[in-house]
Amino acid sequence: MSYFFLDWAIEWEVEEYVDLNRDQQNKFDHLVEQFLVWHRQEELVRYRDQLTILSTQANDYSLTPELWQQQVTMAKAHWYRIFDFVMPELLPIIASFDDKQVQQVLTQLKKEQKELIEEYAGKDQAELIKDSDKRIEKQLKEWTGSVSDAQKQIIHQANTERLATLDMWLEYRHEWQRQFEQALLRRNETEYFTTQMTRLFTAPDELKSSVYRDNVDVNTHKFGVMIIELNQSFSDKQRKHFDRKLAELVDDLTELHLDK
């Protein structure tokens, strides 16, 4: 049901960052309308097909860490295609921002960055692991209906072995925000602005250090190992719950894709 109100959700999110003038709002509304048509016709079927593949791999126990990495890569590609679609019309709207609008955007981004730093400041590794344990257990319960003690141990062990990347992540976010601010301030330089904004949204990994990228790759592999262990530990009841929930999601995506 919420998918049919996605245009409203996008509008509300944008309003958190900037107040558009009438001309900008009209152009943005047109872009959102085009985007939603494209997304329903072209993208939902991609999500459905990927989930179908993942379901098969989970149920015949053929999922490997390498195949999990492929799933992650496919998921990232879904995200980047959105920006490939919207950028040609979105960037001229952003380039038309006046100084006050630019400051609105930057103020909100700095507020979010400050909140993130405050959220994680002072937490040691044990606290971060505990938070991650709770988060993954909650997600697993949504998909399986329950979480056993053995499964909690699998999650905790995986989080304990994960390489620390929090500081590098915060540093990357700071650098991304710095370059985004510079792009906004030079929005009248069309070639620079277009190139930089496109890079920031479709190739953000370029801003990450080689150590950070390597650690993320290692952690993605470790997360895949955890997913495989959890999948192999499902009880019959958990498996039925998982299969039913995934099938319902695939059906929903199919119906939304076919709905004109």
C-alpha cells in the first residue's frame, strides 16, 4: 500500500532539506512522476528476480559467500540505476538553488552528521557489537518468526570477528559531505557540477580509502558466511515462515509491476 504513496514520501523527505520555489517544485513533481512510472515498469521486476534467485539459493543450500557478494553487488546496482535515471533532470533543479536553499541543504546535512557522531561517540567495541547483535536478531525474527539461542550465538560470533570500520565510515561521510558542499557552491560551473555530483551519487566508493574498501569486502564475506550458517540452522517452522514471507514479497512486487 505504501508504494502507491511513494510520491508523498519523496516530497516529505525533500522538504526536510530544502524549500523549493514554484518552478523548481513543478519540475521536481514531473521528475517524480516519470521516475515512479519507470521504477514500477523497469525496476520492480529486477527486485523480484533477484529475490527469486536468493530464495532458490537459500532453499537448496547452494548459497556461498561468493554468491552472497554477487547479491550485494546486484543490490547496489539497483540503487545506482535510480541516480542514473534521475540525474539528467534532477541536477538542473539543484543547480537553480539560490544561496538560501543551498544553506538549508547544508545545515540539514551537518545536523545529521552531528547526530551520527553523537550516537556513536564514546561507545566501545563491546557496545557496538551488542547494538549490532540486537539489530540483526530483530531483522532475523521478522523473517523467521523466532531466533534460537544457537542463532544468537552465530550472530554474536560474526559481529565479534567483523573488522572495525566505524571511524573510516564516519571519515568517508565527512569527505563525501565536504565534496558535496563544494559542488553546491560551484553549481554555476555546469561541467564541474555535473561531473562531481554524478560521481558522488553513482560512484561514492571512489571516496573511500583502499583500507576501508578492503575491510568492507572482508566484512561482506564474513556477513555472507553468517547468513549461510543461519540459513542452515533454520527449523522447519522458521523455514516455512521465511519462505512464506519471501513469497509474499515476490508476489507483491509482481503485482505492483503489472499494475498500470
